[in-house]
Amino acid sequence: MKKIFDHVQKNFNAGELIYKIGDRSETLYLIHSGTVSIRTRHGLEVGILTDGEIFGEVGRVIGSPRTVTAKAKTNCTIYAIDWSKLQIKLDGADAVLVAIIRGLSLRIGDANELAEKFWRDLSIYKSLE
């Protein structure tokens, strides 16, 4: 592991687990290169993230363990950012902006659950055809 910009650089091979549902939410991630798949509890892919995107923030923002599983879809180089670094920025932010971030994070979780419910229902109906 290499440290850059005071963040740890990690490399993941295609198919390698970055984190899973239920893990502690102490780190968020910045994708330097590669593609990451975000999946719900039952395997619905709700996101495909690539270079420059940040993920892993929702659980910590809403005060819960990981709500999705993140897996490297391709070989990836990712920076692991300790939550305390973001917390410093949030502590200095306008309270309205912090409330908006929390609200959006809650809605992401709700949208993922709803998408998975519809996906599972559709799978059941398709199996009856």
C-alpha cells in the first residue's frame, strides 16, 4: 500500500471485494482508475462507478453499517480516505448543506431498497410466465 495525499492507495483485482453489506463504515473511497460495481443485498447492481468517483459515504452519513456491497469490476487503483478527514470538512460546512447531504444519503438507501424490491418482484413474475 502506498500513501498519496495522506490517503492510502489500494489496488484491487477484478472481482475482488472492497467491502460488503454490514461492514463498518469508516472509510470512503476515491477511484483513481478502474470500475467498481455497487450491489444490493440480493445482488442487484445499482451502480457502476469509474475514475474520479467517490463511494462508501452513505453508511457513515446515516450512521449505519455498509448498506451495499462494493466489488472491483476491473482492476482498480483506489484511494482509501479515513472518515475523519471528511468529518473535518463537514464540521466546517453550513448546517443546511450537511442536512442536504444526510437527506440525499437517506434517499439513496431508500432508492436502492425500492429498486431491489421491484427487481425481485419482477423476477418472481417472470418465473411464472
